Amino acid sequence: MSRRPDRARPAGPSQGPPRQGEPDLSAMTPSSSHLRSLFECPVCFDYVLPPILQCQRGHLVCISCRQKLTSCPTCRGPLGSIRNLAMEKVADSLSFPCKYAPSGCRITLPPAGKADHEEVCDFRPYSCPCPGVLCPWEGSVDAVMPHLMDQHGSLTALEGETAIFLAMNINNEHGTFYWVMMQSCFDLHFMVVLQKQENHHGEERFCAIVQLLGTPQQAQNFTYQLEVKGDRRRLTWRATPRSIREGIETAMMSNDCLVFDTNTAQLFAENNELSITVTIAEY
């Protein structure tokens, strides 16, 4: 007895090439990269992300650049405050590369998470950490130490897990003043900072802290100890170093560092100099 041949199943839209004379729908669908290009800011070439505002002729510009402009950079017309809800929906359906992609970041995110990621992205540039100066420099973490030694050459640089930090003329300096030392060990660089500051009552105090020229994750692998010694006296502070991503002002304001007043400083000072032993240890 002969078998009946199986019925041919109709092909779905994704099965096989299109028949002759039929349009190739896949070629007509815009790619994600093409859609993302529609959101490029004409000023900074970053992406225009929600909330998206357009000028009266429909041109877009990112929020950051918009705050600096008085007219549309494309048509020179008034910027206005027209919300483009359609473009916002398209943007929400796409993933955008981190703005630090040129520096090596390979992450792409939807608009809602892009700004939060960029705040903590490991590839974003580091600012100059030298305290007490308004230095506009930014660069990679590997370039921070060369910049400090080249542009802030008065800094003392020592090597080793233990070093002596010597602050000179502690009684001669008034107001806010900084003493800074660079200490290199474990193939990393640490910045030791002693600050003398005056409060609104005219009372002076000293704050000492250690920063790592690296990420907060790297800083968690180390501890530092600051020790001031005198005649039958010892003042010690032990903590985890701060990353230069975090800065030191918040720690100093909250007393999360070695803090002592001028009277205490005089107990340990010799010839107007204060010596602090700095020890860096790895977990």
C-alpha cells in the first residue's frame, strides 16, 4: 500500500529568502545603529535622551547643551519647550553606548540607566586630586601620578609600605593650608594629605587622611595607619584609604580621619615640624 505524501507546511515570514518580485522586509527595517544616529546631539555628538525637547521645527539637542544655548543650533530658531513623546518612546526601545566607550567601556544601556552607570563607570576620567588648587586637568588613572609630579612638582614622593610624612612650618601657616606627600607601594600610588583649617570661630585644627590613586574597589583591599609620636605620647588612626573618586572633603567634615587641634599638635611638634608615620598594609 502506498503512503500519502506529507503536506507541505506554509513557510513563516522568516523562513527562506523572499520570492522573486516580493520586497525584502528585513532590508527595509532600520537597524539599531541607524535609529541611535537619529538621537545624536548636533553640538556635542552625545545622545539626546528623555526628556526630549524639540524646537518649533522639530530639531533636537541634548539637555546638557540646551542649557548653554539661546537658539536652536540647527535652524537658529527659538528652542521652545515642546516635548517629543514619539522620539522618547523610540529612545526607550533602544540601548545606547556609555559615553566613555572611546576610553574602553563596552556597556550599552537603556536611557533610564545610562546616566547612573556613567556616574560610576570605571572608564570615566579622573580629576586632579591635588588639594588646595583649582586644577582643571582630567585623565586616566595611569596618568594621574605623572600629572601630579609634572604639574605639581613640589610634592614629596617616597616609596615603601612605611614612610615618614614631615609637615614643616605648621605654626606659620594660617587659614586653610595643605601638606601633601605621595607614597608608592604595592605597585600603586597613595596620596597622604594633612590639612590645617580654621572654623568660623577662628579655631584651627588638623586633619590627616590617605587617598588611593585608584577605584573604590581597589581601596577596599588596603588599610593605612597614621601615627604621631611624642615624649610618652602616641596618637594613632587606622582606616581604609579613600579613592580619589570619592575625594576627602566629606571625610574631613565628618571627622572620618585623624583629627587633632593645635594644642595637641604642639605636644608632638619639634622645631615647628610635625612628623607622621604612614603605614600602608594590604588585606
